[in-house]
Amino acid sequence: MRIGNCTPHALTIFKTNNEIIEVEPSGFVLRVPEKIEKIGAVEGINIVKKSFDMNKITFSDIEKLKNMLEENDIIVVSLKAAELCKYLYDSNVLSREDIVKVYFVGNSVRDENGRIIGADALSSALYL
């Protein structure tokens, strides 16, 4: 199975048969356009209002996303990027054939210190 990793880091996936697979980043990171507005500070720590604008995704990023979907059996993105893909599906920019190939980490696996070391489940963007 060809898995496209649209995150900036390698993914470790623990399969049900105890096999572990590593998926290196594809080089394309799907990001949701964001706006950060400083609203104050507490004890020298900036406090910001962060919002996302799904309508500001570039045509270039949509084309890169569609290429990733064409070249892979599934792609893995961040949760926020999966929400963007669902928005693009609901807006008829992505097809059902596209959205069923978009996944994000469904369950993280942690080591004894609580650090994330991988995932043992993926979640479909279709059901967001």
C-alpha cells in the first residue's frame, strides 16, 4: 500500500499484526491558512487569538493535494488538514473518491514517559 505522508515528520504506524511501518514525509505538507492576532500578555507570555480560514487555501496547494491523492492509496495529514479536506469535499472541490483516501492519526501510542512514539489507528476525514 502506498501511504503519502503530508505531515512534516516521519510517521510510525503499529499495524494489527505487530508489524511496524515508518512513513517518511512526502515533502508536501498540507497546511490550513491561519491568522494569529495578539490579544494581550500574562506575565510576559503573549496571548493570541488563533483562527483558521479554509477559504484561503491556494490553488497550488489544492493541485498538490490532488496529486498526492492520485499517487497514493491513502494520505495521512494533521487533524486540522483533515478538516480542511472535509471542507473541500463538502464544497465539491474534492470527490468522494478523494476524501475516502484522507486520514489522520486516530490513536496515538505513547512510551512509558508519555511521549508519542507512533499511532496504532488512523481516522477517516470523511467522518469529521
